[in-house]
Amino acid sequence: MTLYIITAFIALCIGMAVSVYAFGTGGKRKRIFQDIYFSAEETDGVGVLYTKTGEYSAVLKIENPVQKYSADIDCYYEFTHLFTALAQTLGEGYAIHKQDIFVRKRFANETDGKREFLSASYFRYFGGRQYTDSLCYLTITQEAKKSRLFSFDNKKWRDFLVKIRKVHDQLRDSGVQARFLNKAEASEYVDRYFAMNFNDRTVSMTNFKADDETVSMGDKRCKVYSLVDVDCAALPSLIRPYTNIEVNNTEMPVDLVSVVDSIPNAETVVYNQIIFLPNQKRELSLLDKKKNRHASIPNPNNQMAVEDIKRVQEVIARESKQLVYSHFSMVVAVPADADLQKCTNHLENAFGRMGIHISKRAYNQLELFVGGFPGNCYSLSEEYDRFLTLGDAATCLMYKERIQHSEETPLKVYYTDRQGVPVAIDITGKEGKNKLTDNSNFFCLGPSGSGKSFHMEFRRAKRRQTVAKISVIIP
């Protein structure tokens, strides 16, 4: 009998060892990256990401409509109106995930080996200079019903394909450059986010180590900063899509969250802006129940909550605003030996001046990082990582500016931008990919002997344009 018991115990141990070796321990955090995506496929040129929970997503690469340092207040408001219209177009059961990515790079000469001596010397002077480049991606995700045995619905799939095309058309009609990523580009985008590498041509993965403060990977560390703590929301009562900074004793409008593109010591910053679109009738009913619950216990805090809910209900009734659930977070990647406290201090001071106090209790670092994967936004906790607000307020917290990039044109004239790196500009306004005019006249001003005649004659022979020339004699 004893022999049978010993034999059964040994067999049980061997079976458990084989099971652990083949399938792992079953811990959720151990296989958190394996439980994200099912596959990536291409449908009519659109790369679609499928998650294992049944959601499918399409990714658009866009360019923010507001030129940085343009000081155009109307453009900031037009951005909020555009994304409010996109939310109304998509409707219930969709999520808008906007990712603005800022990467520290070193300027590299775009030489092809055929430049003249002066041109080569010009670019050699700027070689290696650091600057910040920016990318922007917009992911449209349709929520899947988790309670059903089969979550696929052909009607919802057709609705998804129609609505992502509508979003693309709305962006294009608003003057925003947008295009869908195909299967290969969408897969590469996911890999680059996983490796936090948007700079190198080749991307490699490494092991992860997550704790309550950071997520470490290879030779870099990442910290996720949640913008809003749902337990203690510290936001101003009134918000607008821009803020004013002082330049030479003059106020100039900039983006409300412009501080995210200039974080010290940061190699890569990913600003996640997620808007979940719920059923409006259900949310209004829950809001009304919450108001009655607060009103049943008369004290100052409950009275303030009742007044706030009444104001929100009045705005929704009068102006047909949308209630949305939002999530805003920043993934800041720094070298392994860098001091992350400098990044934390910079963000707390910068946002504190605007009346926004970022969360100090973002202890679920790994879950926040995984929730930032394109199409995986519905993995974020409904109780801990999302907060209810109006759609206009959520769009005000989005990043709206773009950094000047070189224009696609055969007629390139290089100027340095505000970061001190060369940028190619088409001074005619009509030769580049984006046509600004169908005709252009030139006015050349310079001292005698500076080459005005040669420059103008060369341009005249090339483009046959009307030119005015003025000589200025400098004593």
C-alpha cells in the first residue's frame, strides 16, 4: 500500500512539472504580453489588429493640424471641434486612441554624395545636433461584447469598415493628412511600441522587469504617469485647449499639454489619449441616480457634487454634448542610468502651474503600459484607469501641435527651424506635394554683389516667374 502511495505521489509531481514546463504557471502577469493580439490582417489596404478579447482596430498615421508656435487660437478650437465630430460619427461601442510620440534624435546629413562643397559644409555643421521629432497615430477600436460565446457579428464588422472610412474622410476634409497603415506597418508599429524604439531602423526585444514604480527593459527604463487620479481628481473647473506663455513680456498661446514634448533626460515619450464612447442614455441615467444619492445625505461635499452634476446635465441638454470615459497617460523612456525623478519633478511643476496635478499613485505600471498597445485600450480598468467627463473637456487635454518637417518637393531651400536643424521648404508654394498656390512672384533684397542677378536669372530660366529685384548699396 505504501508503495502505491509513493508511486502515485511521484506520478503527480511529474505531471505537475510537465504541465508547468509546457503551459507555464498560469499567472496573469507572466503571460500578459501573450494575451494581447490574436492576429493582424489586411482588408482593402487597411491593416486590422485583432485582440484575443474580440476587439478589432484600424490605425491611421496622421499629422496634427496646429503648427507649433503658430499662436493661432482658432486652430486649437477647430481641433477640439474635429475630434468631437469624430466621436459623434463613431458613436457607442467605439474608442479613439491617439498616440503622440516624441523621440530625441541626432541630425544626420541627407547627402547622396553629389552635393557641392558649400552645401556639404552646411550640412556637416549641423551633423549630430540633437532635436525632437514627433509622430502621431490614431487608432479606432470597436468594443466586443465579452458575455457572448461568439463575439463576431457580421453587421458590426461592416459597420466598423464604414465608420473608419468616414473618420478618414472627415480628417481629410478638415485638412489633416491621414492614411491607414497596412498590415506590415501596423505590425511594425506594435513592435516599436513594445520595444519603446521609434528611432533605430532595426527593432529588437528584450526581457521586461516591472515593479510599482517603473518598467525596465534592457538598457532603458520606462515610467508611466497617469494624468488623472480617479480617487482624487485634481483638475481645474474650467479648461480650454490652449494656455498662454510669456515671451518678451507678451503672451503667446501654446498647446495646453505642450510640456510633454520637452521632458528632460527622456529619449522617448508616448502620450496616450484614449476616449471611450459609452451609451449616452445609460450614462445619463446613472448620473441621475448618483445625483439623487448625493442629495439624500445633506452635507457640503454632497451638495457640491449635486450642483456639479446639475451643471453637467444642463450643458448636455442645452448644447447636446457627449459624455465620454477618458484616460490620459505618458510613457517616459530614459536610459537605465538616468534620474527619473527629474522627469517627475518637471511634469509635476509644469502641470501644477496649469492647475493639473498628475497622479502619484500609478502603481499598476505594467497594466498601464500594456493598455497603451494599439487596439488594447479596453484592457484598462473601468474603475481605476478611466474617468467620466464631457467630450469637449477630454479633447482639450489632447496634444494638438505638429513639429515642422521637410516638405516633399524637388525645389528645396533649407532653413533652420526653432530647434536649430535644417528643414527643406518650397519657397514657391506650388512645386511641392502640397500645393499652396498656382502662381508666385519673388522679391529679392540684398546688397550689391551678393548674387541677386544670378539667383533671379537662374530661377527665371527654371520656372519662368515674374521677379522684382532691388539693389541696396551699403556704405
